[in-house]
Amino acid sequence: MIAANADNLVAKLEWSYDIFLQTNKVEEPINILEAEIHHEAFDSEMGTFLGWYYLTGGYYQKAIEVLQQAIDQDPFPDPYNLRIWDAYYLLGKAFIKTQEYAIAEVHIQKSLSINSNNAEANANMAFIKYKQTKYEEAKTYINRAMQLNPDNKRVNEICNLLNS
């Protein structure tokens, strides 16, 4: 399908995602999307997926660069597109990984303004507040996250950290 329709970027995006879901590895999906990054039709959704793959693979600086470009292309993501996390959330996670908590806070807050019911975004904001020694604010965010999704692994990790 891809060979017969080499310019179909949507098909390549779907292909990269299928590979990721089947293998849980990011190298091949990254290669597929990196090959198209300069194509004029490479859009914010493709950039967000590429950023997610980078983030998942531990390539935090690359994730930051690509996710910022995705946001520049589309600063107002569709809150009803639940197929992938929004670029602000992923960018915030990348900044958490690089321990740049003030910058992470800005992006996680933007993500929460898009979807306040994102349990992991609330939990990550709790983590940021904890790292900033703002413990009462951290409790507020983690309580919200626990209300939204008490079975979420990340929510529980951060809850346990705050309660230790």
C-alpha cells in the first residue's frame, strides 16, 4: 500500500503507529516519519506522533524540538482528538525528563486548559509542584488525578511519591 502510494503521508503515519503498537519499539516509526519531516504536507499531528516516539525512546531534545514545531503549526489542538496526547502534554513530559520544571509547568498547564480531565496531566502537574516544593498544590493535583483515573500507573506512581 505504501509503495503504491508513496506520497500518502497519512498512510505512513498509520504505518508507523501500527509498527509501534506491534513491536513497542520506536526506531522504525521514527525512521518512517523522519523521512517525511521536510515534506510540505507534514503536519502537526505527524509532528506530535514523531515527538511522542522520540519521547518514548528517550530522545528528549529531539522530542522538544519536534513538539515545539507541532505547536507552532497548530497552537490550538482539537481537544476531541483522543488518538494521541496533545503536543503540549508531551512537551511538558519532555521538559520533566530534562528536569526543566518551570518550562514543563507552562506546557502541562496549557494541556490542562485544553483537557482538564487528563489524569496523567494532573499527576504530572502534581509531580512538578512536588519538585518545586509546593506540596499543597501538589496534593490538589494528585487528588484530582486520583478522582479521574485511580487505576492509572503514572497517577499511582506520583501518588506514592507524594505520600512517601
